[in-house]
Amino acid sequence: GHKEAVEHHVQTTYRSPNGLTPIFAALDDLNPVVTVGQNFDSLLVPKDHPSRSKNDNYYINSEYMLRAHTSAHERDLIGMGLNAFLLTGDVYRRDEIDATHYPAFYQMEGVRLFSQTELLSHGPKLFENGCETTDKQAEHTTSTSQTLERDLKRTLTGIVRALFGNVKTRWIPAFFPFTHPSWELEIFFRGDWLELLGCGVLRQKIVTEAGAANRVGWAFGIGLDRLAMALFRIPDIRLFWSEDHRFLSQFEGIADDLTSVVEFKAYSKYPPCYKDVTFWVPNCYNENDFYEVVRSVAGDLAEEVKLIDNFCHSKTGRTSHCYRINYRSMDRTLTNKEVNELQIELRNQIETQLGGELR
């Protein structure tokens, strides 16, 4: 619903001079398999940046990975000659198992580039050989940075008003490797401030290396799943992947009018089944490795995994973890037999895949 609503607002508001065509292209079918260069290098993410960790990403091999953000396509789309686009897609990150985390989720990226004439008409120049400050990049004139900031914030405020009505907004200074200056946009919703998106002035190096050296621009990114959870008070992120009519029917037609926000009505919740597992952790252990093993065995039947005991042996120095796994289906009651079978398989995978030693 959010995707269609944003696309509709942007494509009807921002039109070509003759009004016949939208300025922004809308894309949602790009391959999620990208190169490491696309996902990180093209966005100026340093080689030693923690966001590159194998514990947090799905690497296919040393060259390819599942995209961790839709920004991975930014340079390529600019290089194809697109000066304004909205890109929506599923992105992938290794993470913990609970009601708000899932290994796949949806993001929307927005980018707009401007030429000298489009941004500043025949006034000040776009570029200078200056110094970077908190307010601008070294390559940009103050006029460039200020005008881009105004246009970005005006565009995003318009999107927010179209989606949620006349809500209060605030801009929080932020840091991202691929934009400067950067902000996070928050809206005041249901008595609290809700983080909506990150945005900023595109690093000129990215734009130039993509082949648009004579242009400047801005970008923003929205996590659609978390936003919908907060807006509609959806308690479990797994529901977005459900085909249950009791869930889907509650949001039919919502894309046509997001200002009348509906609240998710919970349907009968099936009983949980808790199982514990304890093992000596292997060398170079990362908890995301264990979560991946749980997901490979139980899939969406694993609702939550919690570390309930962390023990270090005083003599051997070995570390033992005890995890409590909450098995629960979204649409049926699990039998003891199938939960026990899942737990047996999980214990087997801990030893064979993870290299842990069961206790």
C-alpha cells in the first residue's frame, strides 16, 4: 500500500514541463543479486566498515551477494541516464529472530538529479573547489547544497502529507557514507516520534563516477515493513509474508487512502511451544550464525529466539550458550511431534553446520 501511494503522489505531482509524463521512473523488478562493488564500493562504503561484515550480509561468494539495500542499484541507474527514479525491492540482512526482524524486507529508494539550469537556473554555479563543512560537500557551492536541501525536504514533506495527513515533522542530522549533509525524518504519530526515513545530498563522487558529472542530486530510503508495523500496529513482521485471508483482507484498498489509518485486528493466536538448547559455542562464533541455522530448520515456525544463559567455564575458558526457541505457527496449532522433530534436527545442525558441542 505504501509503495503504490508514494509512487502515485510523486508521479502525479512531479511532471514534465508539458505535463504529459512523470519525471520519476518507478522500478520494482531489479535482480536482488548484486556485486559486492555495487552494494558497497559504488556507495563509497569504506573497506573496513562494519556494515560489510559476513555476519550481517548474505554473501554468495567473494564477488556476489544479496543486496542489503536498494541503494546498490543507484550508480547503475544513474549511469543508464535516469535523472529521477523510485526503486522498490526486497533486501536481505542476517539478523536476530523476533517479532520485528526478518531476513528479507522491503525498501524504497528515491533519487533525483538536477542540471545547472534545473536547480539554479542562470544564477550561482553548481560547483566549486572548496572545503567540506557540516553544511556542504567540498565540490558544491553553498547555493547548491541549500537548494538541494530545500527541494529534498519539500518533496519528502509532500509525500508525508499525502500519506499521513498534516502531521508534525522534524529533521534529525545523520551520517551516511553516500550522502552529505544527511538527515533522518521523523513524524509525530500516536503521541510519539516515529523515524520514517533517511535522506541527504548525494555524494558528488557517486554521481560523477556514474557518468553524470554535470549534475547534482539527493536521495532518500524508506523501510516499508517497519513503517507499516508502526502505522497499523502489526505485532509480527512474519505476517507480511502470510497469505492468510484474515490478514490480507484487513488492508484491501488501503493504498487508495492511507490518511484513514486502520489498526490491525489480531485473529486467534495459536499456542507457543518453547524448547531450550544448550551448546558450547565454536571459535569465531557469531549469534547470527545460530539464527541462520534455526531459520534453515524451522523457517517461519520460529517466532523468537532468546539467549537465556551465557556461561564461561573458569578452567577451560570455553563459553556455553543456552537459547530458548519459541515455535509458533501463524495459522495452525503445532503438534508436539513436529516440534520435537524440528528440535532434533536443530540439535543435529548445531553440531554439523555450526560446529557447536551439545551439552
